[in-house]
Amino acid sequence: MAMVKNIFGAVFGRSKLDHAFRLDDHPRLLHISDTPSQFYPELKRIINVLEPDYIIHTGDLADNIKIGLYRSSFHRYKHEVRIILKILQDSKAKKIVLSLGNHDDYDFVRKHSGRLLVFDGWGKMEFEGIDIAFSHYYSDLKDLTADLRLYGHDLDSTDDDRNKEKDLNGIASMSLIDLVTLDVKKIEYPFGTNNSRLNRNKLGI
């Protein structure tokens, strides 16, 4: 068992959080996206350490299980998604938003979402006076006016029309956002996360 834990730690490790600790007593929002189930224990640690006031997940809650391609994996998907929903529900965050992706099942997530707000597509909400648009897909957001636009799904963030200040790609990195200053601290996913996403950048899924 110890060997398994050592291998897991070597492959996935931990995200560096030193730069993201609270410096000012400002409300903060954590943006995450496309989370493989192997990342769940680290996600729980990150939430417990940083204690974000709000959380937005922009889809594919169990990103290592591609139910959009392989519906036969739905039983496994349900098992894994229950875990991340509990992690989010048990957090101290005031409000948690899920904008579901192409490998999510809206009916199942909504049924087990508890206090979480679930969107089957894009949405737009105000957090502490900051207007935030969110979706699994950047294409849903590019014509919307908002202080911040949060998305996932695609590692390609080089499009000319994307604004690095306001368009935050949650699959490339997590973001901890100060909702007073709009300062953004990028938090890298642990090593191995993209491999667990089944090389999305190569497969285009």
C-alpha cells in the first residue's frame, strides 16, 4: 500500500499553493475545470487550504470518464461524480456553480447537486459586484460582455480574440480570483493531470 501511495504521489504530486494564500481579507473565487477523478483528493486539499468564498467548475466533472463517447462508462461516472459533488458540498464556499460539459450528465448531476447551482450550458452571474460569465466552451462566451469569462474543455488558448486578463481557461490551470482587485493567481494542476484527461490536447475531446 505504501508503494502505491508513493507512486501516486510521484505521478500526481501536489499543486503549489504558497503564492495563492490570502494576503488581503477579500472574497475570492476558485475556478476549476475538466477534473479527472484522480485529482479529487488534491482538490479537497486545495479547497480546505485556500477556503475560497465561491467556486465555479466549468464542466467535465470526471474528465477521465468520457461518457459523451462511451455511454457504457455511465455507472463508473456516477460513482466518481458523487465523490466530487460531496467535496464541493462540504466546502465552506458560499456559492458553488457547475457549468456542465460534454462528458457530464445533467439529470444525474442535478439530482445529486444539493446546494450547488447547475447549468446545462453557459451562464452569467454577479459575485461580489463582479460580473462573471461561464461555460464549458469558450465559443459560448466570446460575444458576451462580462468582467471575467471562465471556460474549460480546450487547451488551446492562443486565439487572437481571447483577452488574457478576462478570459480564463480552467483546463490550462486553476485560478484563484480576488473579487475586489481582480488579481488572479494561477494554480497549476498536479503533474500527470493531463495524462489522466486522456491526452485531450492530442485527441481533441
